[in-house]
Amino acid sequence: MGYMLPGPWAIPTEELAKMPGYRQPKDEDIAEAKRLLAEAGYPKGLKTSVITRATMKAYVDAATIATENLSKVGIEAALTPLEDGTFWSRKFAGDFDLSSDGAAIAIADPDLLFGEHLVSGAAGNYGRYSNPKLDELFERQMRTVDDKERKKLVLEMERIALADYPFATYYAMKLNAFFWSHVKNYAFQGYYLGQKFQDVWLAR
């Protein structure tokens, strides 16, 4: 999985499987990462830090996996779980090297994922990532009504993002809703949708 969830907007699995970070085995990627570090002036690796939310085990687990992966190329990342208030204060201020958190969107649409997390100035773009070409493509795809043409633009955006890699996606959470049979007219649409109950009624 790249940035978009599997579906009509996602890069085909076959293409993704050939990209750095996704291809197997990992030897080539590890060697390339070490080469790039040396080229950047860190032939012996470097030290950095990762903050995460102590209240969310999934985020701590993802951060632990990330630090283990970074260590394979010579990056020593100290993991610091924080309580939510401190974590968000630092996130909003940009006071972090790396962070492990969730990028939640209401529906799997490029307008939401890229618009909230990857375009310049987006509210969820905590790392201040900026790529003018991606921003231009984002604006074009928002105005494109032809699905095939829009998909081409979205795939180009995702390829740019995957080359720059402003953040890594480790997993996607699948949510399920359970309710009694006497709850009528309720349609669960996701974590952020389907939360209004004015048309819901109980058959009892």
C-alpha cells in the first residue's frame, strides 16, 4: 500500500512492488539508503529521535518497527512516547525530528488524503512538506471531472510523494461497526462519517 488505500486511486500493486521501500528483498534498498546517507555527509550514520503517542499502542508499535528499520541503515532513532497534550503541542509547533501517528481521512479520496496531509500548508502536513509540482497536480485533479484523466493526475501525485517520501505508511486500520437488529436506519460509513442519528430509530 502506498499513500492511497487499495482501490481505484491507488498505484497498482505490481508497480508498487518494484519501488524502493516496497520491493523484495531489501538488500538493494538498504545499500542505497547507506549510500545516500554517506552522500549527505553521514558515512557512519546519524542519531535522531522519534516521538509518538503513548496512549495509542498501535502508534508505539509502528514507531518501534520504524526505529528497528532505520537502525539497519545506520540511523539511531531514540523513541519517546509522550502523553497526548505534549505530543500535539510539539507536532503543531514542528518540534520533532520524526513522529509516529495516524493520518486519518473520512473517505479514501485523494482530495482528503493529499489535501489534508501532503499539499503545502495543509493542516495535517506537520512536517512542512512542500513540492510545487505535487501542489499543481492536486489543484488540477480537483477541477477534473473525467475520472480517467483524474486518475492519471492522482497516480502522478502519488509517484511524486513516494519518491520524496514525506511519511511512511506502515498499516491501515479497518474499522467495523456492530449494532443490535432493533437499531434501524443506521448506516455506518466510517470513523468520521455516519455519526448523526436524527434518522435512527429503535424497533422495540
